[in-house]
Amino acid sequence: MNILMSLSIIYLGANCSEYQQVEQEKTAAELPGIIFDPELIDFGSIPEGEVAAESLKIGNEGGGTLTVTNIALSREGSFSLSTSAQELQIEPGEWHELTVLYQPETTGETAQVIVDSDSIGQPKSYVPVMGSMAYPAILIEPNPKIFPWIEVGSQSSAVVDVVSSGEVPVTVQTILVAGEGFLSDVPELPIVLQPGERLPLEIDFSPMEERLHEGEIWVGSDAIAPQTRGRIFADAGDGILKGRICDPTGEGWVVGATVYISLDYDGDGIEDRRIEAVTDSEGYYELDGVSVGTHTVFIEKGSFQSAFEIDFPGGTYELVDPECLDGSDTKIAVVAGEFDSIESLLAQFGFNYDIYGTYDYLDLLLNPALLEQYDIVFFNCGMPFSWLNFQSDVSYNLRQYVQQGGSIYASDWAHMLIEATWPARIDFYGDDSYFFDPTYANSLENSAFVGVAGDISGDVVDMNMRAMLGSNIADLYYDLDAWAVPTSTSINASVLVRGDASVYNMATYMPGETLTGVPLAVRFSAGGTVIYTSFHNEPQLTIDMETVLKEIILSL
């Protein structure tokens, strides 16, 4: 028994001694952890010859002693360390501070401070360092300087600024203004400009001949670019270009078209000056202030554009032949309808168009990518009503299409497209939220389909339409009953034509009241242009209606 106890004690003692000799592994909380403050050093812009210093602290956020064995820079030269790299012991919660120096050699310099240590999982640590040399710099603003057009023998003045655009002062040593017709009273030099400071320079322009004048401003300084160049442009002369714009048929005149010459003097693709006019009631225009030389003349109205070149000789020059608006590049879609055929007027203009009928018009309305291929979409009165089964999608697509610059025309019974998509722009007779197919309805009560057939004397509000008609009155003829009657518009919509409309009393199915001054044609902008007319193209079309509709087409 005693022998057994002795053996047990010896055995237990041996186990205890062996256990005490096994070293315990450290927990994460007992290990060192390296941190830096800041984690990136940005010296910014430093003048040449100066030395900048920034502090870098190395800290220990762990629970054990941090041993740093080496501190170095990834590249020598502009960046340096203020102290030699020696082995460091940093206790938990303590910091070691060193200084990083920067003496710039060029712009956009970068390096890294590399620290070797026993930080767990991070034997090498990196602190990015960056800096740049601050240079004196000069700008000339504006550049180019565009003088307003003046006549020969006149004088005009303009100011350009010599700007210190660098981060250190700049010394302006010389200023030279060159070019026939340009003069300047240069200030006494040299002048030192602080960063951001401006030196105004007044330049006089006195042309002696009708042409485009080009000049230069040269500024000499101690900037990194010792010579800075500015350009000057000025048109001189009393040249007037006269002409006339015809519609695509060549038989009518375009009212309200914009005719202009765009001048890009320095060839940077940005318009420097525009000479512009708008055609009058007979399509005439005058461009005043055109200089001698070759110019491209642009014509724009609605979605339609064309251009032609002119070799302008100076003086007052009138083109013998009119230039016609060209619609060949305008993409047009037409949704066919039973009671309207706007496409016949498009054909008179010679416009190409794609027509969508009963079996494929939804392919257009439900496909935003297909809609985007067109500049204008026309919706004829009597188009199918099956789109009502997809009302939400159709309205969203049309709203997006116009918002992105597309244009829409809708006539009479196609009004529900306008009402569903832009409900606040035009108010129609009856319940505006009541959408249905009138061709299958048992009753038209509470609807807009209450217009009585007959003649209406329209009050033309739109000035371009008045000019086209030569009158503020348009004779309109509604050959069918049940046309959709608009009653008012929002302030964001423009009435083109007003008139008095007789409407049916749906209780008796007899003509009832007459509404005065209702908006028979309306235009509004929702990105692109939207136009609605209660009248449309049909066999009984009056001359006035055709004129108004043609103006509407060209204005879309």
C-alpha cells in the first residue's frame, strides 16, 4: 500500500513538472498591433527650393510590445526621413514620432514609408506620401476674346484679364498685343501678381476693312511656361445677307424659322458668335453683321433642319433663289386612324414616314427603344383603342419619349392619349378620368365626345399661324358629330386656336349649350413638343385648316 502511494505521488509529480514546462500561446489581446497617424501624408504644393515637414506617428494598439526593425522610403530624392532607421520598442498604447521631409523636384511626386515590424499578420506596413512642386502660372481670360461686330471706321473696346493661376506669385515681364486693328495701352512692367490676382488689359479694336480680324496677346513671365498666348477675334463690316425660306414643297413660305450663321473662330468646336434672324410672314430674313467670306447658313424649325453654304461678298447681298426647309433627316412615325390622315399632308411635303396600323401600332407604343428612333409621332383620330389595356405602360413610354426630346401630335379622338399621359395640361368636357372605347360604348355620357358638327370661326392666337393665314380668323369645319371638346388648359399650355363649340345634351341627344372660347388647338412642352387639335385632316378640309395643320407639322 505504501509502495503504491509512493509511486502515485512520483507519477503525479512528474506530470505536474512536465505541464509547467509547456509555454502558453498568447491570445490576440496580448499581441502587438501597428497603427499610423496619419495613414496618408499629402504635402500639397510646395514652392521650388523649400523643404516641408510632416509628422508621422507609429503606434501600438495591441497588448504586447511592438518591435520595429526598419523604417525606409520606397524612393530616394524628394522625400526623406529626419531620423535614421533604428530598432524601436513601442509599448502598448504608446507612440513613436518621426518626421518626413519633402523638397519638391517636379509635379505629382509619390512614395511610401515602409515599416518592418513584428505586428501580427502585418510584417510590412505602408504609408503613402505625395506632394507636388508649386509653380507660378499665367492664364489669359477669356481665351479667345470675341469682340462684338462693328462697322468699318468705328471703334470698340474690350477687357481681357491676365490671371495668376498658380499657387505662388508670378512676375509678368512683357505684354504684347498683335494683329491689325488691335491696340492696347500696356501697363508699366514688371508686375508681380499674387495667386488668383488679375491684371485687366484693355484692348481697342478699330477696323479699316470688312473682314474677320485675328489678333494675339503674348504674356512673358517667370511662369513654368514663359510665354502665354491668347487669341482675339473681331468681325468688321456692315454686310447684310438677305434671303427667303420656302417649305419642303417649294410652293409655300416658312414662317418663324430660325436662320443663323454659327461662328467658331478658334476651331475648338464651341460656338463663339451667332448671327441669327427669324423668318417673317412671307419667309424673308436678314442676317446683319456678316463678314466677307464663306459661311454655312443653318435653317431650323421644329424638328426640321437644313443648311447651305454662301460665299458672301460683303455689302448688302440678296440671294436670288429661296432655300427650302429639308425634312429628309427627320424620322417620323404615324399611327393610322379611321377619321384622320395627317400622313397625306406629310406626303405633300415630301416627308418620309413609317405608318403603324391596327396590328402593329402597339409594337411602337410598348417599345421605348423603337419610339426613340423617331423625332415625331403622329396619332390620327380614330386610331385603335386597344392601347387602353396597357394604359399605364403606354403613358409612361410616351412621357419618357417626350421628356427626352421627342414630339407628339394627336387629333380629336386620340385625345385620351394626351389626357392619360399629361392629365393636368388640357381639361376636356365630361369626366377626364373616364377612358373607354367609344366605338363600343352604349352611352357617351360623361365623356368628351359631345361636339356638334358644323362650322366654327376660330380665333387664331398663335402669331406664326396668323402670319401664315394673313388673318387672325380661321374657318374650321367639323364634318362629324361627337368630336372631343377641350374646355380649358393649364398655365403650362399655350392655346393656338380658340372658338365657340356647340355640345350635345346627352340626356336628350339634342344640341344643347354653346361653350365660348374653348381651346380648339393646344401646344405644350414636356421636354419635346406636344400638340393637340380637335380638328383634323379630312375630305372637307378647309384651306385655313390645311394651312394651320401644315404650320403645326413644321413646328413639331
